[in-house]
Amino acid sequence: MIYQKFVEAASTVGMRAAATTLLSQTAFLEVEVGEFLFEGYKDPFLDKVCEIPFMNFVCDSILDLPDRIGMFYEVNNTADGVYEVHDGVDNPKDLGKVEKWNGKNSVDHSWWSSDNARLIRGTEGMLFPPFLKKSDRLYVFIAQLCRSIWLEFQKEVEYEGVPAYRFILPPAVFDPKIPENDGYCNPTDKKFFESQNETDDCFPEGLLEISKCLRSQPPIMISLPNFNFAPEEVRQSVKGLNSTDPERDIILVDIEPRLGAVLRAHRRFQVNIEMWKGKDLVFPVNLNKTRSSLIPVLIIHEDATIDRETLNTIKSELIQTEWWAHSIATALAGAGLALIAIAAIYALLKSKLLRRGKSDSVSPLPAYEPRVSSSGKGSYT
């Protein structure tokens, strides 16, 4: 990264003198893993260069280089800022929404090139509003990416017996061509791929340059692991990559939709270093014959699950209560149907008995009429 910073400086008009420092330095430095990640390492090239009177000014003021270099140097076990979030009292749909981050509702003006890109949207990713629908687009502000992203529904899942909605990061989030991503392409002279024309400031889809929001603006490009969502020209530019796994190389959250509670979350990122050959840099080192490329150096896996106590509360207070309510409702509905059936059978039988009673009625006997014979004696018939 230090080498690249001096390549960038040497490619700037008025900073050609910095190119002389490249004579004794290669692009790669071998360090311990712990030093590269958290402890930080002392770059002998940096120390040597910054001892030069003029370059000392460049190191401290222009390049703003730290005394040690490390991916997570001085950030281990630290917070990523102060969040002010909405409590959702007035409107439950605002629950968890980030109102301000470090006292502002937008990120620094120098990070992105439009107001839309700088605006902070959504929650911080571990709390969402209740009564989610599958059609909802969930916005999440991720400080490590210096921007807000969005998640879309993928499928219904289950986490330890609790039904959930799975929302994932869609490919469109890292597509610079759509209106929602206007402003995430900062002006640049760097060209790494044939699809980039001379006036195009955007990198191919699947890539996000975050150098503007980091101290010293190191040449860092973020992607999903194994360049998932990126075009084939990006994947083919690096040898030895694993094939992308659409179930593994993604960002996802499993949410209980009625509560908005996150049951499980996976966040996957790949950190890439931009190895740029510079712009018309010939003296004293000719880099025009080299190929500008992205070098994957690190894949970050972040996993989070709901704590056991809260999960048990959801199971007992929501899932089991819902199960009992459903069972009782089913039983009552069954009993009601049984009573209706009994009443219908009773009414049917009664109707048949009434019809049978009418059809089986007895005819009356003929009336008794005495007849008198001519002899004057009566006879009975």
C-alpha cells in the first residue's frame, strides 16, 4: 500500500520528485499475519523516505501516513462511531433507523460525489421495524463501507424453530450504472479493465472503492468474496480464485418479520489492493510495462446470532403462544363445525319424520246410517 501511495504521488504533476524513492523499493513486502492485521508493521521504505527533509513534509501533510501499517491497526476492540437511532414510539416503521452517525445525518462531503450517496439511510443492521413484508427494501448503514446499502427478500427460512425472512444484498447495490448508486464513482485516472473508457470514473459492477473515506486514502477496493457479482473480466484478472458460491459469498440477515428481530446475520467482504502502474511514470522506474490489477489480500467473515435468552423468549412468548392460540382456535373451529353438523343432522331427521307422519295418516270410517225396511223393521249396515 505504501508503494502505491508513492506511485500515486509520483503520477501527480509537481510530485515527480517522489518517483526517486521508488528506486530501492519493490511492490511487495513480507510481514507477519498479526502485524498485517492488528499490530501494524514498520515499513522500512516509509521510514527511509520520510527521513528526507522534503519528503518528511509529504509524509506528514500530503500523504498523512501513519507510523505503522496494518489493516485493522488501532481499530481492534474499538467502536465504529456513535449512533443516534430512532425509538419508534411515534412511528413503529422508524424503529432502529439511524438518525445521526457521529453527530451527522450524512457522511463526510469528501467521501462521495453526490448528496444522495452521502445520505445515511436505514438501520445499523441489527434491529429492524416490526411487521416486515417480503416486498420491503431494507436499508442498512455500514460504517466499514462508508455508505448505506439495501437488502431484498430472498426466501423464507427457519432458525432453531423460529420462522424467518431471509434478506440478502442484491447485485444492484454494487452496480454503478443504476440511479440509486449515483455518486459512488469518484473521479479517478486509474484504469484496470478494458470495459473502463478514458472518461469513465466508474469501476465495473461488483466493486466499490473506499479509499476516500479511510485515513491516508489507501488504495483499497471492496468486493464480495471471490469477486461475486463482478463480471468475468474482473475474475479472470486474478489467477487462483475459488469459484463463487451464491449461498456463501453474500451478505444476509434472517429476520423474524413480526418483531423485526435479527436471528442470524452473515457479512462477507473481500479486501483488494489496487496495484496501479501510474500515469506516464517512466523515470526512474518504468512501470508502463506492468499491468494494473486488483490483488485480493483478505476475506472477512462476520457472523452474528441472536442470544439464547432472547431466542427462548421469542419461542415462549411468540411462537408457543401463537401455537396454542392456533391450536385452541382450530379446536374451537372443529367443535363449532361438529355442532353445526349435529344441528344439521337433527334438522334433517326431524324434517324426514314430519314428512313421514303426513304420508302415513289414517282415513276416517264411513258415517253410521240406519236403514228402515218396508216391513217397518230396522236393519243395520
